[in-house]
Amino acid sequence: MAPSAPMLLLVAVVLSIGLFHTLISITFKEGRGIFKSTSNRDPTAQLNITTESPTENELPFCMGNLLDKKRYYYVQKAKGSYYDSSRLMTRSGSCQLLNYTTERLVACLDTLRNRQPFDGPLHLLFMGDSRIRQQFLNFVMPDYDLIMHPSNAPLRFQHDVEVTSKILGLRLSFKWQPFLNDNVVKLVRQWANSTPSGRPSFILLSMALWHMLRVQHRYYEEKLTELAPVLAQLSNVTRVIWLNQYPTIASSGANISPNTQIHSKKIHIYNTSVRRILLGDQKGGNRSNVQIWDSGNRLVEEYIRSCDQFKRYERQKITRALLKMKFCSSAYRNCQDSVHTGYSALSQITQLLFNDICSATRLTK
């Protein structure tokens, strides 16, 4: 006797739920925000991989430039396209990423601050649009004696934010700068000509989304050309990282039509311009030390793929500090937002940044 229609439907639902759970649990780990304490997960846990290799404890830690996807790539899980976000492959073999808990990150930042040629806080600056704001909010920092200004910022705050901690000797700055304009060039020039104590020790910047919405691409390239030599000068005295624009979800929310203003093809055009103009002729005399961070793209692609198959609605976890800042937006947590990557993937991308920044300190435990 052929199965009944209700029975077939029940089987399909059970299989779908099981596949959904497998996809989400393997592809992403729990996210964490700027003021959240880390979990007690085992940093050495990893997925089964396709080839025989040394055990996790025998693998060396990943060192050097972890922001360039051409140098490192994630290990793929057997019989699937899911990436193991704790392990990378290089031409010389595999290596493991260190899981930066709050304690490890604090120790790393202490070391970096003590290496400064002056007495003062370690200044990390994030400048750009809402995508850079996401990175700023996802930067792990314990809630000891934080002073935030403003302390009651509204949802999706489109202004500057300062976070300081005397105990940690740390200053985190977010500069809202959605457009690449004369003001950006002026700020970068000021930092390049300033004393070490007058400029940030680390700068992460990127801006393109608002240009895609309101300004022609030709203007973007003109301002980028003007910025390039000044940014190269600054990169000789401070760490400068340009965030590659991530791909986007084709459609979002109730909109089933493709997004026509901000989409992956257009983003690729802007990313190509950034690489060509900012890096220029690396063999000539105008060599730039600006790094382009694109190693997180594969995790974003996995996030998009999961959104395409299953609409994800991640649980919201808000600490006291985040609630005070009112920065959490539900649109940033699930597939309803086609532009901003969910924090479940972004937290793993941020681990790449921690490993890259802190690898020079050689803090492994």
C-alpha cells in the first residue's frame, strides 16, 4: 500500500528539521558581541576532515597574515561544503586558529599596549558605515569599567561612539563615515603626520554601501585615488586594514525579487577597484602596507547559503552594556537583512582578526 499524503508530509518535515539543525550547528558557532563574556567551549574541538592529518594538539597555530584569503583557506568537511572555522590550510600544511576568549584577548592587548613607544591607552579605531559598525560591536571586550559615549545611543546609531577602559588601558573608537569624501582624506592625512600618541595604533575602515545607493562608481574611484597615497603613508606608521565588502543575500524579508541596488556583482566591482587603487603597483616605489581583509568571505558565503535554504532567526542575547547602548537590532541577527551578515558568522570572522592581530604576541594559552 502506498504511503498516505499525511505520512509523506510528516517524513518531509522531520528530514527538513534534521538537515536544518545539522547545517546550522556545523556551519556556525555561537556568536558573541563586543561586551559579552566568552563561553567555555573547547578551542581544540573541530570537525572531521577529508584527509588524514595530525591531531589538533599537534597542529601549529596559524601565524602571519590571516586576513588574505589567498594565503589561508578553511578546511572543508568530508562529504559537504561546510567549513571548519577552527582550522586553516596553507601551502605548507594545516594550522589551527586559537579561540580568543576574553582572558586571552586582554592578555594580547596588554602586550600590544606595552610595546607602544609612549605611555597611554591602546587606541583601536573603526571607521566606515554600518558594516564597520558591526565589526566594532562584535569586538570582544569585558565589561569592567567601561565608559561609553554616548551612553544611550539609539538603535542603528549613525554617529561616532567612544568606549574607554582605564583598567584595560584601552580606547575603542567608531567613526561613522559612510561616504568616502574629503573628510576621510583629511583625517587620514592628520593621523599620518601626527605623533605616535596622536594617532590610532590600529585602524579598520571600509565604506562603499552608501556609494552604491547614492553616488556613481566613478566618483568613488576618484576619491579612492585621492585617498590611496595618504593611506599608504599612514600604513607605514600604524596598522591599516581595509575590510573587503562581503557578498549579500539575493533577496530579504518578504521581498522575493532580487535586490537591485546592493548586490554581490556590484560589490565585486567596488572590491576590485579598492584592490587595484589602494595596492597599486606593489613592485614600484609607492608600495603600500595597507592590508585588504577578505579571508572572511567564505564564512559569509556559507551564511548566505544557509539563508537561501532555511530562513534563520537567531536567538538574541543582550548583555547589560549592549542593552544600555541599544545597539542590538533584530535585522542584524537573521536572514531578513540582506546586507549585514548575521553575528553567528561574524563572530567567527572576528576570531580571524584576533588571531591576526595577536599572532605577533605569540600568546597561545
